[in-house]
Amino acid sequence: MSAADEIIDIVDEQDRVVGQAPRGEAYAEGLRHRCVFVQARDAEGRVFVHRRTPTKLVFPSLYDMFVGGVVGAGESYDEAALREAEEELGVTGLPRPEHLFTFLYDGGRGRSWWSAVYQVRCDLPVRPQAEEVAWHAFLPEEEVERRLTEWEWVPDGLAAYERLRAHRSAG
């Protein structure tokens, strides 16, 4: 089954499930769904950053400071966060990611999804999925900040990162 055929929950403005659809159809028709964003850091506190492959359905070849993805039909945010983090990092036995906050991302032009933001520490050697990740590194926060204006980032990840910075400065 391709990623476009994966069945996902469709949700309303209050994040209540109102139906299900194949992922490709949800993207094409701008149906609101759920996603998870997991910021992974290594033992030194560096952030896992990667560039998406050119074959990705959404935001191909752009950089991201989160691992994650779409929540499957009937799946909880917490389940999706752990599954997606382990899949994208290429590890097993990751601690359960810590949920920080959830927000409604609105990228305009029918691109809107509920976005749950998590953090997790990854002390395991990573082996990212070749079909998902074209390049990766653990970068110090200062370098991530410097690269914000130099690299082209996925817009939803950038929105989540800005909210995460505000969340941490408020806490």
C-alpha cells in the first residue's frame, strides 16, 4: 500500500473525528486531519535535522527539525508520535515522546491539520529511512537557529518550531 492509500481520520475545527479518507484524497481535497511533530535530541542536546526525499507527498526535498507524520485512522497522537519517531529515526526502543502542546496549523489553500508537538531524547544510533530522509545530522540549537534563514524548511515544521520556542520561553 502506498502512503497515498493509507486511511486517516478526518477531523473538524475542534479536532473531533468526522470521517475517514485515503491520505492522498485528504491532501488533494484539503481535508483536515491530524499530524505529530517530534523533536528528537541526542545525549548532547543536539536537534535531529533532516532533508526530506524528493519523493515525499508533501514538502519534498525541504528541511525539517522534527520527525513525525500523519496520524493513522483510529490511532492516538501518542501512538503515532512513538511509531513515527521510531520509523523515521530507524530505531526501536525509543522512550515514549513527551507531549508538549497541540495547535491547528493553517497553511492556507486548504492545508490545515491538527498538530501535536512532542519531544524525545534519542541515545540510540539512528538509521533513518532512505525513502523518507535524504540527509540528516544532529545539530546544536544555535546552528538550527542560524540555518532558519539559509535553508528551505517545511512550513508546518517551521510553524511548530516557532510555537515550541515560545512554549519554552513561557515555561
